[in-house]
Amino acid sequence: QVQLVESGGGLVQAGGSLRVSCAASGHTFSVYTMAWFRQAPGLEREYVAAIDWRGGGTYYADSVKDRFTISRDKAKNTVYLQMNSLKPEDTAVYYCAATSKIGLVLYRTSEYNYWGQGTQVTVST
């Protein structure tokens, strides 16, 4: 089992920046990919970004490309999502996810074994 705990959410003005973190514990040796998803009220959970835990390759949804950066610190078993140029439409609960699956479809929630509890990010106008 892998446990994921997010932190760092909050309220920020449009155009501002925020960094959320996800600390992993447990059987982290089994993890191949970690990702961030988000869910706004009344909408489905959507993919934001993913990182290959071992090789470091990064992947982004078009909506956040060039604004968000996903990174990892393997020594701390932590994944980060640096969010710049935030927009009101980025407001959502941000969830960290991890999977031991290889060759997955990154944007599918069903591909991920483990989820955090989420952290709220609110972008005001």
C-alpha cells in the first residue's frame, strides 16, 4: 500500500502562483508514475500532469502546459506541482495519484491505484 498526503493549497489571486505537495509513504518502491488531477464542483475529475517516478519524464494537460510544472524529490518521496499564472478556472480540489501500472493511459483516473485526500486551490478574480 502507498499513502499520499497533499498539502499547500489555499487562496490566491488570478495571475499569482502556488505550489502544492504530495508526500508518499509505504511501499513507494512499487510506484512508477505519480500524477495530479483536479476536480471542480459539478465536474468530473480531470488530469493535470504526471511524472515518471523513476526516469523523471513529465507530461501535461494542454490546459496547464507552460503554466504548471510537476517535479519530484525522490529522497523525500514527494511530488510537487508548481502553478504559475493561475486563472479562476484553475479553482478545484487538487488530488495526488500514484500507480504501479506500467504503460498506462496517463489521463485515466482508473489507471491509478492510490489517491490522496485532496487539497483546495481557489483562484480569485
